[in-house]
Amino acid sequence: MFKKKYLKNIKLAFPLIILLLPIVSFTQDNFEAVIGKVDSEPITTYDLSQKIKIMLTTMGLRDTIENRDSIRERAIELIVEEKVKLIESKKENIEINDKEVDVFISEIFGFPSDEKKQFVNFLNNQNIDYDILFEQIKIELLWKKLVSKKFGGLISPNPEAVSKILNEYEKKLGMLEYNFSEIVIFKKNKENEETILAIKNVENLIKLGSSFESVASEFSQSPSSVNSGNLGWIIESQIDEKTLKSLKQMSNGEVSEIIDTNDSLKIIKLISNKKIGEKNDKEYSILNISSTNLYNEIIKIRDELESCNDNLSKFNSDENIQIDKIEDVLLQDLSPEIKKVLQNKEIGQKTQIIRQNQRKMFFIICDIKGGEISNISKQQVEQKIFQEKMGIMGRTHLNKLKKQSSIILSIN
């Protein structure tokens, strides 16, 4: 039970946390050899090995010599930065208690505090040391506290910048935006067999089980390849017509067929989509009409049934026809296939007929709760600007500290 839940949360949390936080060896059992120092803080082979392993996992790359070599330099850079953060936090007497770290870990990985033991056991089964995870996150929290203390009083969001963001956001309210990734092969000319062969090779690699992200990093010719193909959130009006058409037909996590645009051939993967300004998760009340074998009868019922308030007894006489009323179910809890046909439907509308688990079915939308569209507040914008500026100042300060530090590496 815990494995499935925690694995999902780890895949979501590690790209946000672990890639920013190097692994540090805090136990003698895991110590191998010192390969460098940042001032008085040692860097060990265990530090480097563990950091590389977790980076490979979070990026969906196979554990090969080639992939290890490709991220080795970045892993060392992140370890050095972590040591600098730790040293500076000690100098500035920044402290944080263990309970705060435990609470943060519980929140970011999505498990109740009373399930810590199960979570630790799960990590052990995945060859992840909770104590190491704890220490690295603690150091990052210390660093954030240090940056806030040092620069927080110096930042004041510009009122004009706040007003501009509020006005631009208001114009986009209710529009769809998509978080998706791409693998792009640019056309050299309109009849380029090399381009077609290249994108076919990409398609085959994905069908054979290679992760979309690793293939994007290796083969995509787009600048997004440095971010494993991910483009982040893009508003629908800024997406080309053919790509947008594919996105509208896709479910979260789905990979498209080859898309032929004016200047490229590409394959995309939909991560998520949402309406700008939409608040709360939507809850649907729906009628589910299904049958295992009477497809023509299902078509007939779909044509005759007008709404959720119709007399259902005349449709429910056949034992092979099943009609279920489902109340207040979260859209996010439904299967990708059902979610896809429900999205963008309004109250009273019927969906197309789909097949699932050997049953043919369609739905009528009886009610929708949540999903209200509302503008962001001035305070939210100010907080966003504040955090962005804090991030810039924190990075600048870290770079300055790195230049002042004694960094000795006995590894190329």
C-alpha cells in the first residue's frame, strides 16, 4: 500500500528537492574516500556516488557509464554549493530544529507524520537513507533562513510592477495553459528523409520503454533539451495550431504521435493542463450508463436520454444495462480515460461512448462543484516578486561565497 503512494510522491518531490540538494555522508559506515574539500568540509566518493544515483533517478535516465559521465560535473558542482551553504549557515549561527525538518519532509512527500516509520522503511527498500535525506533538506532550509535574514528587509516589490502583473493576469483568466515537454527534430528541407528517420528513431525508443525525458535530453534539437524537453506552462494562445490540437486530445502523461509543423517534426508529452485562475479541484456528479455487450443499445440510450432528471426506469429494465449515479467525485481521482471525456464538459452535457474494462459507457454531467475562476490578489503577486528577488539575491550571494571559499578537488 505504501509503496505505490510513496513512489508517486517521491517522483513528484525529488525533482523539486533532491536536484537542488546534494547528498552528504554523515555516517562512518558510508564513508569511502575523501576526494575534495570546501574549506574544512570534506567531499567523499560516497557523496558523489549517491548524488549521481539520485540525479539519474529523478531525470529518468538509465544508470550507465555514459549517463553518469554526462551529469558528473553538475553533481560535483551541486555538492560544492551544498558545502558552502552549510559552512555559511554555521558562521551566521542559523539554526533550525529537527521537528521543523520532519514536518517539511512530511508535507513535501505527502505522508502523515504518524506514517514516518513506514516512509523510512520504504526509503530503505529503495536504497535511500532517510538520515541523509533529512540532513540535506535541513541544510537547504538553513540556507533559505539565512538568505531571508540577510536580504529580506532590503526587498520591496515595485507597485507598478505589481499592477502590471495583475492587469496581464486578469486578461488571461479562464484561458487554458499546458505544461508539456517536446522532442523536436528540425527540418533542413521539405523532403528531408534524414529528419523523418531521426524522429522515427525517437518514436521507436519511446515505444521500447525509454523515458521521454532521457530521449529528449539526448536527441531533441530544441533548446528545451537541456531541461529534459520540458517547456513549463504555456498559455494556449502561444502554442502553434497543430501542437495545440494534439494537446487538447491528450490525457496527462500521454505521449503524442509525430506532429508535422512548418519547420520541424516533433513528439510531445502532456504533463498537465489547467485554466488560468481556476480555484479548487473540480467535483463531478455524473450518471454512468454502461453495458458489457449491448453497444447498439448504449447508442440508443445516449440518443434518447436528455438529462439526469429523466425517468431512468425505462432504460434500466435490461439486466445487461447498468446505470449508476456517482456523487461529488474529484476529477483528479478518475481514470485518465474518463477524465479526458469529462474535461471541458458542462452541466447537462453527454460524453462520447468509451470502452473501459470490457464495458461500453457514456456519462451525463449532473453537477460540477469547484473550479471557480478568480483573480490573484495583490498580496500573492507581491509575495511572488519577493520570492523571485530573494532567489536572485541568494544565488548571487552563493556565487560570491564560492569564490571566497577554498575549494580543493582531487578529481577531474
